[in-house]
Amino acid sequence: MIPRSHPRYESLMMRKKIEDGVKKGIVHITGLIAHGRGEAFDYLIGEKTQPFADLAARAAARVLKNAKHAVISVNGNTAALVADGIVKLAEKCNADIEVNLFHRSEERIRKIISLLEENGAKNVLGMEGNARIEGLEHDRAICSREGIYSADVVFVPLEDGDRCEALKKMGKKVITVDLNPLSRTARKADITIVDNVTRAIPNIIKYCDEEWNEEWDNLRMLDEALNFICSRLKEIYSSGAL
Ligand code: PTJ
């Protein structure tokens, strides 16, 4: 058991969820590596929602609320970390949920759908795999015609860069959550929330109730995230902590 008083309680609990997710067949084994990379960047942003991520969550809420047909794409790591939040967000912005996996297997899709249903989701898409995202070779191209394929807005936390680009080419607006502001996904998406998915989802839900109409400049926000990380590193270095 991890005591609440442990200084790294939140981070250790996330590890535990990912570990359990692997054991239950929800998270792919390589999801451990992806999580580790995320942890490193989370450390660099101070393991809390920074202003650039807060603004991006607000922009994301507006786009999701105004979508004609929004779809939230869920993979193994996202399901293990924040299944309940995904279901609440889908309700809040009237979006469909679709399970879409990089390491696709019917068994894992079924397990992730069950987990989402245990958290209250209905009609989760993903099993049917009756359409393909154009221009993609790998299995993440397989999607639902009623879901991602026909959506105007796709929210894809922990995305891979290829699919993000392919979705954009299909004319969709893409929102992502990625702790790495340098990733291809982060740079290609219309809105990138540089935050942990466990903090980003509740934050978007909170902003769904607000009206907001400013222009969004994603690359400028990514510059802010990088500048923040650089100044934090300089601070740590000059404090002698390194
Ligand atoms: O479940 P599957 O089969 O779809 O596979 C999912 C993974 C995540 C294994 C797969 O998509 C993958 O390998 O992803 P990548 O290319 O490693 O990218 C994951 C990105 O998410 C990296 O840029 C990480 O920094 C970031 N990331 C990891 N954990 C989190 C995160 N971003 C936000 N919150 C996190 N908790």
C-alpha cells in the first residue's frame, strides 16, 4: 500500500494504475515505456497544471462543446488512468467514445470497453472496425465509421504523431493531451494540452460550463511550455540541486 503521506503519492498511484492495467490486459506492455516518458516530462513541468495547459484545456472545452460530432479516442493508458473522467467528459460535451488502439487486439478493445461501461459509458464504439483512417498503414487506422471516421472533432489523448497528421488531412480538428511539447503529435494538433491526462480531463470538464471565444495559437502555447521547462531546468541547475 502506498501511504497518502508519501511525497510522491500521486505519481506512485499513477504507476500502480498502469501496472494493474498491464496485469489486467488493458494497458499494452509498451504503455509502461510511454508512461515513463510522460513521467519525465511531468517532472519537468512541476507535476501540476501550468497556465499554458490551463488555457489549452479551456480552448479544448470550447471546441468540444461546439462540435457537430465529437469523438473521444481512448487507448490503454488513458483508460487505465482516467476511465471515469473520460465518461464524464463525454456526457458533458455530448461526445461519442471510441476505443482505438495502436497495438490493436479485439480482446484488449473488449476489456477497455467493459472498463468504460463499469464507469457508466454506453454505446462505446471501437469493436466494429468498419472504416480506415486514410493514409495510415498500421492498425490504428482501423476505426468506426459512425465514430472517428465521421467526426468533425477528435480528442485523442496520448496520440501517435502519424495518426494525428492523418486525421488533420481528413479535415478534422484534433485535440490532444501530451506531456511532451516536442512530440510530433503536440506540434501537429490544433490544440495540445501539455499536462498529465489525469489532470487535463477534469480541467476540460470544469471549463465545459464556461463561455469563451478567444483565438487559439497552439504553436505559441507550445513555445511557452518549452520556455517554462527551460527556465525550470536553469533554476534547478543554479540552485545546486543537480
Ligand atoms: O493502448 P495502445 O495500444 O493504443 O498504446 C498506447 C501507447 C501509449 C503505448 C502508444 O500510443 C505509444 O507508444 O505512445 P507513444 O508514442 O509512446 O506516445 C505517448 C506520448 O504520451 C508521449 O509523448 C508521452 O510523453 C505522453 N504521455 C505518457 N503518459 C502521459 C502522457 N501524456 C499525458 N499524460 C500522461 N499520463
